[in-house]
Amino acid sequence: MDGAIQFFAEKGFEGQLRDLARSIGVTHALLYHYFPTKQALIDRVYLEVFEGRWQPAWETLLDDRDRSPEDKLTAFYADYVNSALTREFARILVFSGLSDHTITDRFFSLLRQRLFTRLIRETRRFRGSNSRARASERELELLMGLHGGFFYITMRRWIYGQVVYTDAVPERFSEALVRDRVHGYLLASRALFADGVQAAGKLSAIGADAPAELRRRRA
């Protein structure tokens, strides 16, 4: 599988299986025996490079109520950027986006199910809201700015060929720089959505101060 992953990372999904077999030193017939179709091989690449590298420990981290939202988002992205967003990850995701979207659609579905809802919840928690309502378009777009910014680091490294590192830890994006981005995102969320939190607080206060008869009617 390593050879197939490297092949698709270099050639994209327009590469032919015959060329892949030649590059990894096996016959086309042998490759066909294990992967009867090109799509079957692409599905296996997805499992190896994307779903297989997803760490359930990230979900446990984000669900930890004893840590602050800023600490959790920083710890998650520091690990995600430096361990998951590899050269193969970035290039294969881009190639998929430029072709049939098979991998991009599956991966973003995983992110929506297992990550984005948690990040929205923690963002709301940072600004004092316990709302479990569906994320608004504005909330999601603000989050995409944060998440997409981290993916752009891998674009700079592995697509544009630009060096991204700190002097202290070459080839790694430092936790301090991750925290800067997370902190800025959380402050922006608080500034943009403060009115909603205040309105919710006022409604709660009104409900508490309302006469008993009025509260019974509302119930």
C-alpha cells in the first residue's frame, strides 16, 4: 500500500494501474488480483491515509470537561497538523478535489460527524453559551477559517514547496503558533456572537423574574 499511496500522491488519480504496478515492481495481473478495480484501490488508500489516521483520542480530548476550550483546541490542532497532515494526505486530498471528489467527500463527512460539532460546542463554551442548536452558517464559516488555515500550512509545505517551520523545531509547526491562531479565532467568535449570548442571558433573567402565573402560562 505504501507504493500505491506514494504513486497517487505524485501522479494523482489519472495515473494508470499498469504504471503503478511497474513502479512498485509487481505485475499488472498480481495488482489486479488484489484490487480488481481502480476504485477498490482508491478506497483502500482512503482508509490508510485518512480514516486510518484519525485518532479517537482527539475526540476524548475535545470531550474533556476539565480542560478549557482554548487548551483543547490548541492540543488538538498541534497534534493534527504535525502528525495527520502529511505530504501524502495533502497531495491526495488536492488531487481528489480536482477529480471526482471521492476522497474529499468521504473525509469531510468524517469531519462533520466527528470533529466540527465538537469544535462548535467548545467555541460556544468559550463565549459562555451551552447551546446545542445546529451551527449557523456564520459559525461554520468562522470555523472553516480556522480549520482551513491549518490545512493551508500543509499546502505551503507540500503543494507550493515553501518551508514552514520554526527555528527551534524544524519541519514542525510549533504549538505556540497554533495557540496564536486558536486564541484569535476564539476571541473573534466571542466578539461576533456576543449579542446572542447576551440575548440568551436576558431571556433567562426575564423568565426567572416573571410572575408565577405568567411562567405557568408559558409552560
